[in-house]
Amino acid sequence: MARIVQKFGGTSVGTLDRIRNVARKVEAEVKAGHQVAVVVSAMAGVTNQLVQYCTDLNRIHDPREYDTVVAAGEQVSSGLLAIALQAAGIPARSWLGWQLPLRTDDTHGKARILGIDTQAIIERMAAGEVAVVAGFQGVAANGRITTLGRGGSDTSAVALAAALNADRCDIYTDVDGVYTTDPRIVAKARKLTRITYEEILELASLGAKVLQTRSVEMAMRHRVPVQVLSSFVEATGSALPGTLLVDEDKNVEELLVSGIAYSRDEAKLTLVGVADRPGVAAGILGPLADAAINVDMIVQNVSADGSTTDLTFTVGKADLDRARQVLEAVRATLGYQRLVADSNVVKVSVIGVGMRSHAGVAQMMFKALADRGINIQVISTSEIKISVLISEEYTELALRALHTTYGLDQA
């Protein structure tokens, strides 16, 4: 008998028929003799609608009330899946974040998991009952509902698998694994049978929608066996049906570049004419950090006379309005001349552990983009990735060019 955590995304539970399909997949594991916990997202489109309701009422809304509203989507889908399982003769019950409880800090909208009380759920699973857990949500010490950020159901699933010491965590989505890039844009993209934790972490953090960043961090830290599968494709033969996350030393199919990721969720901010003196960068980034706004790519250009500088950085598009508000509030202190915002940008990244042992990877990227007339606005690098910020209109051209340049096209 194995203990398995299954996670189903919004498209997997998007309709009642799809919920019945999920119930059949859960039933198969139960009939195989396994203990099963299922983590579900809200039905496709529901969270976006709930977020829109909050934004329409007040663009800068109370994050505590925002969490109360958007957590409702997962409550609905967990209850519906429990009903579907019961209709199939499978004992099941739904669990909301506060019922486990899944304890978090009080950073509403982006809460971090502090711990999960698994005693009650383990007892019910041992008795043959399927636990259907509402993903994306938890509870703070003050009793308020919290949410984990977009894609947080992945994090809920991996955290639950770690807490349960599960044998496996299966992440079901609308794709049948991790691809070298978005197959909807690049027809020659191919599925990877294995990918390292580090590579999928970079892909997730850089815009790939298969897994949420924090879920990968947690899987890597706790060595949770994770497999990415499709809810809509059945496994055939003995081959792995999806993509398996592995340690680097177990990935025998190491490529120079494993994937090309992109993110349209970026916005660029430039502070023009900032005094070039020690502490200015801290004075800019500190208030943003205090407002829980993450800053990503950063570039600084000093003027010819060395007296002023332009500081350019990126934030999430969802944080753009708040970031501008924060920076305008400290303008008198910082003394910059003007603030320029641009949301029509995209971040494109190449990722691969093979970069550690190969030179010239960046040059290949820059040349491929230059040959197609694509201007690079900002660059950032790490040991296994290179990211550039370009105009959003060039997204598809850049992805196809880089996919071919690094030899990732299907034979």
C-alpha cells in the first residue's frame, strides 16, 4: 500500500464531467489499495472572476477580504469532487485549509506555509476515506483565511505530500508533462521524460505554467517524488506517462538547454535622474519590499557626468499600480526626476544545467535575437539560466528562434 497525493488543476475540474473524470482517476488508485489524498484548484475561470470582482470594487483592496473571496473557488471544487466520489461508492470528505489546519503566516495573498496538522487526515485515510483538500488556502494564527498566491494549489499538494510522507505526488494538469517550451507557440516543442529539480524551478520561476515556483522549492527541499501528468491522456504501455522530477545526478538525458520559458506577467519601471550616491538603491527597493512587492530584473545606467543614474527594474504586472504608488510616495526622499512604466514587455529565458560546463550559451542567445531585429532591454543571469526582457510583440518570434538555436526542435 502506498500513500499518494494527487493534485488536479482548474481545467481538470472545470466542468462536472471533468470532475467525474477526476473521480475515476482517484478511484483507480483506491482500488489499487492505496491511501489517497486529493488537492484541487478552483474550477477553471472561477478564481479570475473572483479576483475581478475584488478589483472592480476597489483596485487597491483589503488583502484580508480578497483572501476571503478568492478562497471560495477551491471550497466549491473540493466539495463537488467529494460528492462525485461518494456517488461512485468511494468514501470521501472535503477538507478546507482551516480544517486541517494548514497554518500560514499572515501575508495575505502570498502567505507562506508554516506547518500542517496531519493527525486527523491520516486517521481518516487509514480508515479508507479519500481526503479531498481545498488547495491554495490556509489559516493564519489570528484565524483569518489566507491564500498562497496564484498557483498555490501546487504548493498545497507538495506540502501535504511532505507532511504525510507520501510515496508520490502526482500533479495533474492540462498538459501531459513538461515541454521544452510552450507547444501552443512552438509546434516543434517536445516533452521531457525527466527534468532536474533545479531546471523545473527555474522554468517555473521564469514563466512556465506547469508548476508553481514554491511547490518546486518545497519538493526539492523535502525530496518529494513529483510527477507531472495530464488529466486527459491515459498512460499506455510501461513508459512514464508524464515528466518525472529528479536530482541532477539521475538525469541521464542532460541537455545544454532543457527549456525556453517566457513570462508576460512582467512590468518595467524606470526611475530617471536618481542621484548617484550610496544608499539610493536601498531607498528605492526597501519601500517596495516593505509593501511585499517583489523586484526581479535590475539594471542601472550612470549618466556621463556621474551625478545621476537611471534605475530600471521589473515587478509583476499585478503589482504595477501599487509599486507606482509606493515610489511616488517616496519621491521627495529619493529625488528622482520622473517615473516611467511599461507593461508591454515579456521576459524570455533559456534554462539548462548543461550551462555549467559549456561556454557561449549567452552569445548564442544574443545573436539569435539580434539576427531577427529583437532589441534586449534588460539581462539577468544565474548559473543555469539567462533571461532577457524584450518588447512583448516579439514573444513568439523569440521563442521559435531560440528553440531552434539550441537544438530543441523535434526530429
